[in-house]
Amino acid sequence: MLWTIGLLLILMGFLLALIGIIITIISGIKGRAEGEVKAGGVILIGPIPIILGTDKEVVKWALIFTIFIILLFLALMIIMWWC
């Protein structure tokens, strides 16, 4: 059961990355890629997040997303521990 859930989460991650790449390519083809580009990312090394971004708003959303994912992970760990 856990193996299946883990595999599905990994596949969903690859699918989301692929969808993001496709959307970026399509928007570039349509000419909407002109203007300011904002980007950001998070690298988790153990419990320590390293947040990167091109402006403060992107960093803020990356931090919020990271906190949400960490809380979700902790909740799933607690649920699995009790079962």
C-alpha cells in the first residue's frame, strides 16, 4: 500500500513538471513570454529549506508552499505511525 502511494506521488511530481514545461513552451510559442520573468525554487536538505527566487513575492510564495508541504509530510508521518 505505501509502496503504491509513494510511486503515485513520484509519478505525479514528474507529471506536474512535464505540464509546467509544456505550458512554458506553449506560452513562448504564442509570444506571451515577453516581459518580466519571475522564478523561484526550494531545495530541502534535511529539515533546512534553501529558498531561491527572483523577487520577494516569489520567495514569499515558495516559503508558504514549503511550509504547507512540510506540514503535510508531518501529518502523513503521524498518521502512518498511528496505523
